[in-house]
Amino acid sequence: MARSNSSNTLVVPQASAALDQLKYEAAQELGIQIPQDGYYGNFSTRDAGSLGGYITRKLVQIAEQQLSGSSQFR
């Protein structure tokens, strides 16, 4: 997988693989094809926004479940 040129840094670098997995699962659920070469230049803004919004909703849901003491993830 290609390395991102993003200036964002992970607070927990060990979470990188889990975040990548979440990205691919979310894209699959939305029917979005993620470029395997890591080049997002041909990736539509609509797809990127949909994917980012979906991932954010999932991360908030996971955090809420952890804060409430529930261990179930959907």
C-alpha cells in the first residue's frame, strides 16, 4: 500500500492497520472502489465525502459504545 502524504499523524500509530481495515470495510459497504495503488487523483469528491462521513459515523458509534460500557460493535 502506498504511503499517504497527509500531514495528519495518528495519536496511536499502532491503530493504522485497524483504521485501514475500517476504510476498506466502509468502502465495500458503500460500493466504493478504493484505488489499490494509493493514488486518489481519480477518486471523486462525492465518493471521498461519503466514505469520510461514513467512517466518522462508525468511529463515533464505536466511541459511544465504549463509553457506555457496551462491547458490541455493529
